[in-house]
Amino acid sequence: MNLLWLAELVQDGLRNLVRHKLRSTLTLLGVVFGVAAVITMLGIGEGAQRTVLREIEGLGLRNIIVDSTRPPAAALSSQEASYRILQYGITERDVAQVRAICAHSQLAAGHLVKQSVYFGSQRLDTHVLGVSPEYFRLFATERLAGRLLSAADERDGHRVAVVSETVAEHIRAAGGPVGRTIRIGRSYWTVAGVIRISSRNTDLTLLPYSAAKRAFGTTTVKREGGGMEFTKTEIGQLVVHVRNEQDIPATAKLVRRTFQRGHEHPDYTITVPLDILRSKQRTQRILNLVLVTIAAISLVVGGIGIMNIMLAIVTERIPEIGIRRAIGARRKDILLQFLMETVTLSSLGGLLGCLIGCACVPLASYWTRWTGVVTPFAVIVSLAVSWAVGLVFGIAPALRAARMNPVEALRYE
């Protein structure tokens, strides 16, 4: 019986809304745009968060990555500046010290190759790194063609290479890049496989560590401005893989302390993907809060519009209220009648706003180049907020109608 009564109230509310189509439509717009804005902003925010999470997870959330970097010119000694001889970056001694203090972690070293890469006469824009087979297990690596580097390649020093998908796109050859020969510096290497890897440098060419070190050594000669510059880097990259996520902060602190003691100049960078993820998540939460707050302002404006219209409707229907009270309607019945009309109006606006918002997310993704994701949580929250807006802003008009004196309402002209 109660359900039938509520259904009758909803039907009566819809009938009153249809009676004044233009006024009802204009009243709905505030809620429609507010809900659509909430869903669109939450969809873009969720998509951006998932993209960042996927990229950072590709770096390995349990990895600590140390890269050799050239120190700033101001950090060079007068002797180094005079003879243009520069030794910087990670050393074998650093690796030994990190291995000693991080006995329960897995280490993988990378040999940085500072040589140009060519396929035929075409120069390939790629970073070259000599790595051990374990390197592929520390990062999110997907094999697309051929094979990965093996223990036999490392042991026997085979001159084979694995290239990333972006590099393979530039090796245009019949049958694909696998089996083709590329030139790195003055030596030739055979492409053994193609991978998709989530890393800061997606343009990668990976060689067996031992073969790369034997072929290119640790010293690079660069000719520029009529002079020559010699640089020496023993280790290009060091990856420390921590077993337990809880141990990452302490391990990262130990690694930083080790390098700070052994390096006078800042010739290295330490990246902790887990710290980056947490920082990005904090930033994303703040951004989502700002976006939702802006959208909520639209809903509040729409709610004020609903309350204004409902107050006018109550004034128009004072004689009707008097008749209903005269034939036995209680204050509670009048209150629920007008409150249901307001909730019906805002809920209808919420449904339309959800449909428009779901349609706007793909459009916003196209224009912003961010992948938008509409989640059930965003839809449910938007519908709940639209319903709450109707309830909150409909109380004042409904109370005004319920508190009217029946005799004065019947005499109202």
C-alpha cells in the first residue's frame, strides 16, 4: 500500500512537471549540467590515474633505479675542464657496496652505450643499454616477436639485440625486424626480438651486458668544436629489486646514503617508482577534489533554481492545498507531495545528466588525449547527489505548503 502511494505521488509529480514543460526544462538544466560535469570530471580523473598507475607499475613498484648522469659544468674540477676528461656515474665499487648492504635484494646492472645506431643508412633514435637477462623480469616487459636475451647470450657474448616496439617501427623490412642487422658505432648486431616495455625510455635497444662492455668499453670519445672529449662511465644503470614493498623506504635510504658518501658531485639520479606513485595519487586526489567541488557548485546553483521554482509553484497552488486539507489531507501528506515533486524533478535531471556525462567522457578524452573511464561509483554518486539536492532544496517549499492554514488557503485569490 505504501509503495502504491509513493508511486501515485511520483506520477502526480511528473504530471505537474509536464503541465509546465518550459519551466520544468529550464529548472532541470542546472542539475543536468552539474551531474554531467561531475561524471565527466571523475571519468577523466580516473582515466588519468589509471594511466599514471600503469606507467609507474611498468617501472616496477618494488624497484629502486639509479642512473648515471653527467654532472653540471660547475661541478667539474679545473683539471677536468682543462683536459676535457670526465669520469662520472655509477662505479663497480658502488655496485659492490649496494650488494653488501642490500643482501636480500636482487641487483641488475646496465652498461650505457654512447654510440649511434643505424639500420642501413637510417639513423635510429634509441638509447642503448647492455643488460643481463634478469633485467626483463624486473620491468613490465611483453615479448612481441622473436626472443629475449638469454643466459647463453650473456655467457658467450653473442652480438644480438632486443629492440623496443617504437624502435622496431623504424626498421622497415620485409618479414619484420627480427633477424635484421643494425650497426651500433662500428660493430654489427642482429635483432633477436621485439618487446613492449614500460620504462621512462621507451626507445630502447638492449644488448647482452658482457658483449656490450667488451665491444664498447667504458670510455667514449666525442669530437666537437675541433676538440675531443673523453668520458668514462663504468655502470650506466643499477636496478635494486626489493622483495617486500614495506622494505622499500629503508632500502632507498640506504642506497642514497651509500651514493652520497661515495660521490662528491651529483652524477647520479635515484628513482623510486613507489614514491612517485604515492605522490601522483596524492596529487590526483587533490585534483579530483577540486574538480568535484567545481561541479558541486553547479549542482548547488541548480538546487537553488529548483527551490525558487517550487516556491513559485506552492504560491500558484495555494487553493489546491486548501482543498486537499479540507477533504482530510494532513500536513504530512502535503509535505510529502511537494517534496516528492522536487525529488522527482532533481532525479530526472540526474538521469539525464548521467547520460550526457557518459557521452561527454569519450569526447573529452578525444580532445584532451587522456583516457576517460566511467565507473559505476561515479554514476551512483552523481545520482545520489542529485537526489540529495532535490531533498535538501525541496524541504523549504514543502514545509511552506504544509504549514498553510486551510481556511486562508481556501480564501486565497
